[in-house]
Amino acid sequence: MKETKTPTAKQRWLKGIWRQRLVYSFLRVVMSPFLRLIYGFKCKPYTPKSSSCLILANHNMAPDQFFLGMAMKKHMRFVASENILRNGIGGRLIKFLQDPIPRKKGADASDTVESIKENLALGVNVCMFAEGNRSSNGETCFISPRTGEMVKESTGGLVTFRIIGGYLQSPRWSRFSRKGYLSGEVVHEYERSVLDKMTADEINEAIRRDLFVNAFEEQRRNMHRYKGKRLAENLEKALYICPVCHGVSTMKSDDDTFRCHKCGHAVKYNEYGFFEGEKVIFDNVYDWDMWQRSYAEEHKSEWLENTSEPISVDSGISLYRVENSEMIPVMGVCSAAIYGDRLEFSDGEKHLVCRLADIERMGMFTKSTVLFTHDGGYYQFRGGRQLSPLKFFALYRILSGQRYY
């Protein structure tokens, strides 16, 4: 039997690179006028000085990779969610045209880090959204300290790119996007000679400083209007605790209004991204989210003691096990309940219990999908409009004693 040799990093990553560079250049020319017209995106094109570099950007909109492509003249290989690459014909086409570096959400990232380092060593630029997720509340998300270590261990330079206006034009939770101010800029390029003199902690601090954006602080400095329809719809994906009656998953959106169906507390989401109404407790999504995080921390011990009652239950869930990029159905239509110590899935006949202490990692994808690693298995569950992946992720981190940023 003939042995199959494992391709080297050079063979793996340089295969078809000519095609990827050609497609990248073609898309820059074709997409740039479209991005200016449709999204109003403004930026100055930039050519990195380094022969190869890691480009890190903040992330708030689905087409962010196209914005980066519009800004960067040199070809880049993107780090992309593995979910996108196993999305049928579309995923195969993306792989053929650009061959991104896959990243499994809710799973170990060691392979992704090695792939990034291999590409940089081969002279291939890599672009990664440092947060790993789109912001749910308008402020730049947590950036792993492993990022600075990876930069130190790699070759080439580092470019930081910040996008402003993305969150208010297309909030992660929203059903519809809006029209409004959107721009991007290169904040800094750190060449290898500079990076070699910095510690990993100093690099991490520079990345966080360069990429930091709080959409509402930006708005208070320079008010921009974001016009659209049904501005509040799907807001329950981001804000899942009522600030008046403290009900979990009792807030419901309708058009521009966000209301608690338990106590009646209601606010209106306006075209500037702020809440207005008779009794406004928090006037923006970020402050409300910070409060609900602190509320969950304060009630953690109570939820851990009373594990007979669920904190929250969602119905209409589909649960899958992911094996070798294949989606294997576990339960077709079921409920997902989170308790103080566990996740429970049930369709009336089958029952799956996942203790929070045994869930190694959890992540979010798109607006309605949660991924997690449990007992050697990699699972994904998703639901419709009412499901809040952020709720499950936040409560999992807090209840399992992990820091939630």
C-alpha cells in the first residue's frame, strides 16, 4: 500500500497562492466602489512596510473582511470561522478562492496559531479579527493575551486597523442594518525591530489600545444618525435581563420598541443608537449589558444553590454534534435550559445533560448559534429570533467561575 505523505507548511499554504492573490486584487478593484456606495465606507489605502505582517482589526460587521481588503493593497490570508468553511458549496468556493485559516469557535485554537505563524514565515500576510467575535454591546471585546505571545513568536510586522461606526450601522443583534457613518484607518504599523524590543504584555496593551472603540462614547463626541427600519428588533439577543423586574429573557422587541412582557418596562431605540422613553434606566446597550453582567455575578451563588429550577429555557432549538466538519443531528427540535450547574437539552424523548464544569470551551457564531466542547465532543445548537447566544455564553462563564469580559 502506497504511503501518503503529509504536505509541508510550504506545500500546504503556497498551493494556489497565485490564484488567491489574483482573486484578491480583482475583488479590491470590483468591491471598493460597491462598499463606498452601499455602506459609505471611507478609508485610505495602505501598503505595509514589512515584507510580511499580521493585520489585526476590530470586528462589528459581516463585510469587515471586504473593508480590510479595500484598505490593504497587499494580499492577505484571512482567519475565518470553520463554520463558514463547512457551509456547503459556498464554503468550498471560499476555500478554493482564498484558502482562509480555519478557526473553530468554542474549541482549542492551537492549530490556528501555528497556521498563522507558518504563513508569516512564508511571507504571506495574515489578517485576523483580534476579538474573535463581533461586539454585542458596542465596545471592543476581550482580546486574548495569547495574541501578544503569538506576535512575539512570529516573524514579520504587525499592523493594527480600527473600524469606527460598524456597530451602530449593523449591531450584532439587529435584524436590519442601518445607513450611517462608517470609516476605517490604520492606527499603527509595528515593524519586527520594534516588536523584538517589546514584551508580549506590551504588545497586548498596544493592540488593545489601538483597536479599542466604544460606539456610544464615539457617538457622544460626534453624533451621527443611523437611519433604518425596525431599529430595536432582535435586541433581546444582547439584553436578556429586565432592569426593573429582573426577569431573565422577559424583554421582547417590536419595531423600535423594547419591552418587558412581565412588568411592562419599555424603551424606544432611536436613530442615534440611544434609548428614550418615560423611564430610561440605561440610555445605551453597553451600560445595560454591564449592569446585567454585574447582576448575574451578584446572583451567582443563589443560582448555584438552587439548581432544581432553570434560570432560563429556550424552545425551538436544533442540536448537532460536529465531527470531521460534518453536522450530525442529535435532536431535531428541542428545548435548551440553563441551570446553575448544567445545560439540559430535551425533545420529550431524548435528554442530554452537560454539566458546566465539564464544558471545556464555549463560543458564539452569527446571531443564533452557540458552540461548545463537552466530554470530548464538539457541539452546536441554534435557534430562531428569540435565542440569545450571549445569554448562554455569559451565564456559562460566570456560573463556571471563569472571568467574563
